[in-house]
Amino acid sequence: MPLKVAKRGIIPPFIVMDVMRAAGEAEARGNHILHMEVGQPSTPAPKGVLDAAREALSSDKLGYTDAFGVLPLRQRIVKYYRDEYDVAVNLERIVVTTGSSGAFLLAFLSSFDPGDRVALASPGYPAYRNILKSLNIEPVCVLVGPETNFQPTPEILDRVEGRLDGLIIASPSNPTGTMIHKEEMKVLANYCAKKGLRLISDEIYHGITYEEPATPALAVSDDAIIINSFSKYFSMTGWRLGWMVVPDSLIRPVECLAQNLFISPPTLSQFAAVAAFDCGEELDGNVQRYARNRELLLRELPKAGFDKLASAEGAFYIYADVAHLTDDSQSYCQRMLAETGVAATPGIDFDPDRGHHFIRFSFSGSTEDMDAAARRLLDWTA
């Protein structure tokens, strides 16, 4: 008799990982692939982080740490909010996590029960809805578009049928790169407070913006859960380290969950990450490169027929409406990879309802690669 497979594991794949695998297989066959599918910096961790990691390797046993992380790193995160945003945060509210993925799991488990309903913008990061589904929490995909800068509004949320228990926002967002500005953030926070919704703010792309700084939800709410990461601005993707700021009422529940699920975040990564906050010149240099890449692609992609683009105010993505080019973005991306060597991610990863008409391009690679990709696409669509 076959053994049971739990329903919680039967969730959609993270399609960008499938695209990465296909691109890797093409490279193994000797093809020159230009990577615009993956949402990670192409740069290594900053020099100061690497030096701190070497020091920790030679001087520390690297055992378990407190479930909330080592004190020097938590103190440095408190200082970051004071220096960067002029926001005071109590140390007790800082939770270092195993990547932002671990933070999402802790946030969802501590805030929602099975059967609760959580709203999130669509298009949006697919792991939100897939993690929620695996926990028997219902993701409520709220369709948004260019008329609201691909972000949710109270008016849109009021049209949702049935009760809501929470709202996930992201600014800058993945895949669109759009932002929720301060007054809009205040309106959403007030709406959640009035309706009794738990607000979870994904801020992992803070630091990577092009026109104005991102607004932290902490600036307008003490009840929101804030999630950030060392993967994007700090260029430490594989170090698997993130953090949360939690409301006072969730400190102990999150601590008990973290103790049992993770014991502690990666110790070496924690000691190294303390130095990341002192590497601003190097990290801002990465952002300047992203800005050049963004400018290049916003200029060149329309020449290749990709002329309906989200505003890309932050992060390192361009979300393109390709309805005039295809009705199947997944097969279109497969053909693009095979015929041009440019890897991009189909929109169905981010929007199951309308994503067959969209593609996400990541511009986190080198400027030379972005220029080469634009030229290949222009030749392909000519």
C-alpha cells in the first residue's frame, strides 16, 4: 500500500528556480547564458563581511546562539533603524532569522491560525502564497495593476469578499519594483488597525531605490511585523540571514517558535553580518550599478517591443506586459532562452491569474551583460 504524501507539500513550484535550472543546463551544454531570471546580486559579500567571517572562523567555536541572534548584531540592527530612518526600536523586538524565508514562516505561524485569510497583492512574491497554503492559511490574491502602481489600496481591499485576517505588503516589491510611499503606507497601516488586520511588511529591497528612499512600516505603525534580509542590498544571498521587528505581543510566541523550528540562525553569518552595516560605500556602489542597468533597460527594452513596463522604483526588476507578443509567457521565456540565451522569468510565477501576459527581467547582473541581453533581444524581435 503506498504511503501517504501530506497535502501541505502539494503546492506550486517556485518557477524561477526551474528557469535557473534550465539556464544552468544550457550553460553546461556550452551556451553563453545571460541571466535575467534570478533575483540575487551578482556581487560577492562586501570585503568587510568576508574579513569578519574569517576572523570568526579562527576565533569562535561557532556553536548555537540565542534563538533571536547574537547581541552585537541585534544591537547593530537597532542602530540601523535609528541612523537610516530616525526610528527608535527596542532591542527586545529584534529577531535575527534564517533568511527572510525563516522570518515569513515565523510571522505567519505566530499571527495566523489554520483557516485565516491573508490578503496579498498579485503580482507578488510567490512564496508568500505557497507558504501560507502549506500552513492551511488561505492566501487571498488581490489583483492590482498600473492604476495603483501595482500596490494594494483600502478601496481594493474593501472589494474582497469575506473576512480578512492579515495583509502582506512589499515595498519595493518583487516582481514590479514599485513602492508604497509614506502617506500611502500610513493609510494602509491605519486601515489594518481599524479592520483588525495583522500587517506584515516585506522590506528586503530597502536600500535599493532610485528616486527616493523607501518608507519603513515602523515609521507609521508599532503593530506591523517588519521583515528584512541581508540577501539583497547587503549582497549576502547564500549566507541565509534575515531579521524581523515584531510587536511586543509577539515577542514570546516568535521566540518559542524560533527555538523549536530553527534553534538559532547561522552563527558564522551572524558574526559576519555585524560588519555589513559598515560597508556602505561598497554596497552603494552596487546600487549605482543597478541604477545604470535600470536606465539602460528602460531605454533599450522598448526598442525590442517590451514597451509596457512597471515603474521599477526600487529592487532590481522590470516587469513587462507582453500580451501583445504572447498569450503564454512560460513558453515564450523557454523560447527566448533557447533562441537568444537570455533567461527571464514568466509572470505566472507572480500572478497565476494574469501572469501568462507578463515577464520579469532581473537587472542585478553586470552592466555589460545587461547591454548584451538588450542587443540579443533587439535582434530576436527585429
